[in-house]
Amino acid sequence: MKFNQSARFLKDELQKSLEKVKESFGLFKKEGIKNYEIKELLEDIEKGLGNYASKIDKLIQFDEEKYTIVQFLNEVLKLEYNGIWDYNMYASSIKDPVLAGDLKKFGASEGMHALLVANMVKKLGGTPQFNPPEYRKKKKLSVKEMLEEHKKGEIEAIELLERGMKKFSDPEFQYFIGKIRLDEQEHLKEVEKLLKEYKDLQAMIDATDYRWRDDYAGDEKDRPWIE
């Protein structure tokens, strides 16, 4: 981030100036100069430069923590997009209307998560990074295989969110990520329930290419993705 680079440069310059002031103060004492006005000036400069350098260092550390959080949230955003794409793609390809409805419901929830995460990234001063899924060719798989893919994706999302909660102690972040984690845990339970329900279904899904458009996206200028 450009601010961090500039702030580090400023801190380095202050540190150099502080060393020069200390050097001058040392010469002042060594040469036995009796001008107390100069002595007070040097003391004030030394104290001021030290305080400024310390404050800038704290600002840099705070900004770097926010930057790390933004990086993490963009990882979460990537997984949310994968979930949106997969759930909607399979929902558009499956013949069972009840199962298709469940998948669309999951996809809509992931879409809301994506919007919330993107807004949090912007609130922290970052830029939401949209990483669209790779181009998918047609492929056939069973309902069970499809649900197992979703189960794996939900587990991956939950594990990522829990790593974030352990790494970052900010209360607002903890609350925000904790709510999304609860949703993903509910998704996992529902997917596991569907796996039991459809475990004997031999029907195959022809997963065709799918172009997703999210009704929950909000205004186009607010969307972190490209349609």
C-alpha cells in the first residue's frame, strides 16, 4: 500500500533527524557550550521527533493489520463466489424441483455473504477482489457426487472462517465473521441432510455452462464482480 511506503519513508527520515539531533546534543555537551537556549531547543526537538516516530510506527502497524484483514476477506470472497456459481449452476441443470430450490436458496445466501464481505472490505479501505470461477466445460456427475462437492466446499469455508477468527481479535470482525460462519454451518447440516435423502438416487446431472446474475447484488456501481 502506498500509504505504508510513504509512512515508512517518513519514519526513517525522522529517525535520521533524531540521530542528528542526538549527535548535535552530544557535541554541545562535549564542547562545553553554555547557551541554555540552544540546549532547550535541542531537547524539545529530540522529544518531539521521538514522539512523532513512535506515533507513525503505531499507525503503520494498525494499517498493516487492516491490510491483512482485507487480504483474508478477499479469500473469503473467493470461496463465496465459488459457492454462488456452483449452487446456481447445478440448480439450473437439475430436474428435481425441490432439490433445485434448495440449491438456489444456498446460492442466494452465498450471494448475500459476498455482498456483505465486499462492503466490509471497502469499509476497511480495501478493494474487493472478484476471482471468477474458471471456465467450466460440460460434465456429468451423480446427485450424490454433486452434493459431496458442496459438502467439501462448505467445510472449506467454515475452516477458513475459523482460522480468521483465531487470527484477528478485532471485536467487529469477530462478530461479522462469526455470523457468516453460523450460516455456513447451517448450510453444511442441510447438505448432509440432502446427502442422506438422495444417497440412493442414480440420476446424473449434465452440468452445462452457466451465466450467473445475482438479484441481491444491489446497484451495479456497488458490485465487486463483473457481469
